[in-house]
Amino acid sequence: MKTETLSRQTALEPFVHKNGNGLRHTAAKSRKLTTRQIKNLETRIREKLRETHEDIKILNGSISEELPTQPYSSSIADNADGHAEREKIVRESNHLLKLCRALEDALTAIKNGTYGICTVCGGNIPYNRMAATLVAKQHCECK
């Protein structure tokens, strides 16, 4: 009976992973991404990166347009509104910059052959997850 239990555990071991919290989970075995899938995702990543760069340029242009020509306007409320709007634009721009870095990291991972491999357990991340979240680095279970 003990050898039967051990052989079952050994047979299942490749499917049992330890996540970042030290907890064990069983992940369904996923296939490695095909060359065609990777090319498709790479095209989508490059398009998203191009769009994100354009959005950053637009936001940076709107910050320049918002800057007052005089140090203070006539109304304190106008100054507060302008300041809040600039802060909102800067936050959005920072978010887009982080997305650009993540997309560039994904392109590097494609080049290195590590795209679609979980950084926590080393298993293959399913294509559906990669298609939904182009910059995914982990299984849902390892997240």
C-alpha cells in the first residue's frame, strides 16, 4: 500500500507546483506555446506598444498645453483644478510607461525563449491567459 501511494505521488509530482506563498497547487498541464501562437502574440504586443507610445505622446502634449503662461491665475479654484488635472495626467502617463516596460519585457522574453513560462513554478502558461494578458508572467494559480 505504501509503495502504491509513493508511486502515485511521484507520478503526479510534475503537476504539483509551489506558489509564491509556499502553498502547493495542482495546475493542469499546459502545452508550450506554438511558434504560430508566439508570432500572433508578438504582433499584438508590438501593436499595443505602438499604441501606448502614441498615448504617452498625447498625454505629454496635454501637460504642456495645460501649463499656465503666468505663475498664478486669478482664482485659487482654477489653480486647484489645473493642478488636479495635471496630477491625473501624470498618473496616467506613469501607468502607460509601466505598461511599455512590461510590453518590452515580453518582447525580450520572446527573444530569449522564456515567454509563456511561469516565473514562479516554471510551467507553461496557457495560450488563453497569454492572449488575454499579453504581459502575464505567472499562472493564475501562482499569482
